[in-house]
Amino acid sequence: MSTETIVRFDKVSFEHSVNKPILEEVSFSIRRGSKFTLMGQNGAGKSTIFSLITGEKKPEDGIINIVKGVSIAISRQVIPRADLELTVREFFEKSFEKKTYDIDVKIDDILEVVNLKGHTKVHDRIMKTFSGGQQARLLLASALIQNPDLLLLDEPTNNLDKAGIAHLTDFLKNYKKTVIVISHDAEFLNAFTEGVFYLDVHTMKVEQYVGNYFNVMADIKARIERENMKNAQLEKQIQAKKDQANVFAHKGGRLRLVARRMRELAEDLEEDIVEVRKEDKAIRPFIIPAQQDMIGEILNISAFTTLDPKTHKIVKHKAHISLNKNQHLLLKGPNGIGKSTLLEALASGKADGTKIKEETRIGYYRQDFSTLNFNHTVFESLSESMSIGGEKIDQEKLRAIAAAFHITSEFIYTKVGSLSEGQKGLVAFARLVMEKPGLLILDEPTNHINFRHLPVIAKALDEYKGAMILVSHVPEFVEQIRIDETLDLEK
């Protein structure tokens, strides 16, 4: 592998706005041909680092050196809303600065890589007509089609089913150029990455580790334990010096000089105390209260439709699904078969062949967060949910619930659209707590969420007492949740 450094951050600082620092004198380098993970808490600034590398954002201070001629392509977490109205051809044309005459051939070749080839008249299809998983593959393909020297992937496994993740993993294993990935999927990362850039949300600096995901987590844990142990020993010595100083100070005469020396020694030791890195904390355990006084059948599904991912034709099916209070349904099927379409129809009350009990309050977690008003502040969004749940606006309670989801006072008056995707997900969960739904509909609730939070979320869903429908491609997450019935759309 080449040892040439193609990207170097030298004491780079960045602020989102005045008094909102994200990076503080960050320094690291990226070698040609290396494959690294970029990790950190939701909102730490991982996507900001990508934007600084591409030149979309400029640093407040410091220098970013990129070797002349290095081509960079990025696959973001979501397709920009304006691009959803484009055809596939128009979307891919935006990936190139100059007009590409054999674009259809290039599109076909790259769709093979992301396991999307074979769709009817794919070049002229509108982007928004694809499922969330298919859109994730198209986003990925728009970066891969450029064959860049440096490939930046922001949560590329979000919305991908098992086959999609396997296809992507094989491609990245064989990719000869440089790759930096933001992801929380340990198995995926361990298959091809050689180390981790860890962005610490507290120090706002990047630490570099070599090894796979689990090696890095073990290194971080061991370092924190060593620092805590060293600090404990120092504090013991400091207290001993202070105790001696107090004894000598009361004896007068020359012993007062000894007391002063003891205090000076204690102060010197205090300067040696290491600032232990605060480990990223999981969100606090929470409960999603179920709507009160719900009796009998809440949801009945007697028929549903699926979409043939290749022919794009609608197929009708019969079903016998009945959900009462405290019953959980898992909805399964590959990308593009119509899971999100069915969930959206259920949430809007327009799904043919389904019946939802009158006056049922529906809590809907959409994978693209389009149930959130991006122009609302977080406070306005949560206040709205509190009203939907039948409560008067209680600022103290609202802020307490928000804080449990790491939505602190510095974010409470930020517009939802300005939050990171992970922070939007946490706002969406806080809203569900306040809405107290009778029917909970969740479409890929692990997307964008920090891995530390997932066991807490799984426990809240496992204990939810209302009727619930869940779609998730993460088996380890689903295994932690009580499932009473499964509807596999493919079968």
C-alpha cells in the first residue's frame, strides 16, 4: 500500500454558528489506499468532516491539504429533496461536471454493482418512486459511478437489506482506492476497514486507532480505565499532602513553611490529573406510553399489495392479521417490495384491505423523518407532540424528556432541519413518548442512530403496551423486541 498522504487536517477548527464549535484544532491524515471508519456520537460532526473534505464547508481556522488531482465522491445519508423529482438519468448526470455521452451504459454497469439492475425503464423513472432501500443504493451508485480516488460513504447500510449489505461489502473489499465510512454496523465495518478515526464529542478532536471496530472499542475502554486508575492514585497523594499541611499549619513556627511546601506539592500533583475522556453515553431508558382505554381489535389487515421490484407491477394478496393492545407485528421483505408504502398507507388511514379502530392515535416513525416539520424548532416540534398526546404544554416536563434523548438546551431552539440525521431520529423518539400512541408504526428505527442507543430503544419497543408494526433490516435489534406475529411480504 502507498504511504502517500492524500488528505491532511492540520489544527482545523469549525463552528456551525457563533458559540457552537464542532471541531477544535483537529489534526489527522489519510493515506492513499487506506480504508477507515469515522465514528462518534450523533451530532459530533462526522458529516461536517466529510463536507470539509469535499470543500462544501470551509474551516474557521487551520489548514486542509488535499493532494492535487485527487478526485473525491461522497454518498450522503439521504437524497436531497429537490433531487427526488429528477429521473435516474438526470440524477446521475449531476455526478459529473461535464456532459457524459455514454451515461446510460455507465448507469447500467454501476446498478449491477449495487444490485439494482434489471428494473423496467430504470433510466426514466423518477427518483421518489423508489423505496428507501432502493434510494440508498442509488445514492451509493451516484458516488461509485465517479470511480473516485477517495470515496466517502455516510451511513451506506441504512435501509439496505441483507443482500444489499453483502453486495456493498464485497465491492468495498475489492475497491483499490481510498475509502472513509461513517457507520455503526460493526460486522460491515470489520469486513474491510483497517482502523478508526474517532471524533470525541466532548474534546471536539479526532483520535486515530488501528485495528477493527472491536479492537478500537477495547482500546478506548482500556485507556479510560488506566486514566481513572492514575487519577485515583494522584487524588490519594493530593489528599495526603493536604492533610499533612493542615497538621503542620497548626503547629506554628518553621512548620508553617513545611505546610506551605505540602500545599505546593498538592497543587503540582493536581496539575498531573488527566482529563479522562467522557465516554459517549447512551440515552436514558424511556417508556412510550400507550393510548389509554383501548379495548378490542386495534388493527385488522385482510388484504395488502406488494410491488414486484423488477417489473414494477402491483401484486394483490390476502391476509388474516389482527392486532389488539400489546401485540407486536414484524413486517419483512426485501428492498422495493412495498413495506414503506404499506406503512405509509396505514398511517394515513388509506390502506385498502385494512381497518384501524376509530380514534386510535397513530405514532409513525418514518425512515426519512418526513413526519417532522423541518422549519419548526425542536421546542415547537415537541410542544406539538405534547398537545397531540392530550397534555398542556409543560416546559419543565418537555425539557426533561428532551434531555433524556440528549437534546440539550443548546439544541432546543434549533430548527429540526439543521440537526444531524441521528439527532432528528432522537427528536422523533421523544415525540412518540409525548404522543402516547395506540398504534405504533416504525420504519427502520435504527437508521442514523448511534449504536449505544439501540439497546435502550429496543427495550422501550419490547415493553410497549399498544399495538405495534415494525420494519427493520437489523436482526440483532429485532431479536431484542417481543414479536407476536410476522408478515413476510415476499412469501
